[in-house]
Amino acid sequence: MSVQNITDSDFKNSLSGKEKVMVKYYADWCGSCKLISPKFRRLSEDDRFKGIDFLEVNAEVNENARKAAGVDNLPFFAVFKNGEMVEGTATSKIEKVEELLNKLN
């Protein structure tokens, strides 16, 4: 599954009705965000994580989505189950992102 870029206007709709969602929060100026993007996209296509929706949110311009996860640093990753946040963390290590994804399975 590919990564969808969403905004505040479609954030709640993107979570509702979905059992498992991984959200990456980023900013255009964030070097670590840019470096982890290709790895994040590869995870979205990994068979181990089928059934999980992968979303990206520009944290700078989407305040409501940012506040919903308590984003305090970038890149920030959060997993949601049935519309409720399970866990979130600021990290540039793909292994930590995989740990979050495994909590959804």
C-alpha cells in the first residue's frame, strides 16, 4: 500500500473506519524526515504490514493532526487502532518505526 499525504481537513476521516493506521509527521525543512521517507515508503509496501494504512502529515501546517498525537519533535510516528492513538514517538530510526508497527499486529 502506498503512503497517503493528508491534511487537517481529512485527518479524522482518514482514521475513522480504519482498524490500523501508521502516521508519519514531518516538516519540509527536516533533514531526518527526508532521510527516513524512502524507508517509510518501503515499510508501507512490506507484506508484514499488510492491512495497515500509512499516512504522512506535514506537522507545520496541520496543527490539529499534530496535536492529536502530541507531536513534540520530528520526525514523529504514531500508530492508531480504530481511530485511537496507541503510541507515538519521535525517532529517525526505522527499527523504532517497525516496533510501533508490530504493536498493531
